Amino acid sequence: MLACIVVKAVLLPQKRTLELPGRRRVSDLLAAFKLTPGTAMVIRGDALLTDGEFIEPDDEIEIRSVVSGGAPAEQ
């Protein structure tokens, strides 16, 4: 019997989790969560990953939605 090697990812703050088989790019992981690049940060340990980087099987990944707004303009 073969063990399924998966990438485990959690989308925060929603706490939605996915387990996806095999090695894949960060951009593929974002697509699985229906997120577009630039709208979330993908983190492995203490490292921020870019869209083209690979996530390896057995990696535990955190995805954090990015919210922009900024301060109101001074008048």
C-alpha cells in the first residue's frame, strides 16, 4: 500500500484547510483556494514564498489573506 504524500495548507483567518497530493507551485495552491496571486501571503515556517516557488510534500503551509486600505488622506 502506498502512502499519499500531501501538502497541507491552512487559509487564515478563515481556518479553511486543504490537503493536496504531491509537489506543486505556490500559484497552484492559491488557485486551489480560489485566490489570485497578490491577494494572499504564502508562508512556510518563517519564509514568505513567491508564486513560482514549489511547495514540497509534507510541507505545512499557512496562507494569510492580504487586506489593503491605508490611512485616510490628510486634508
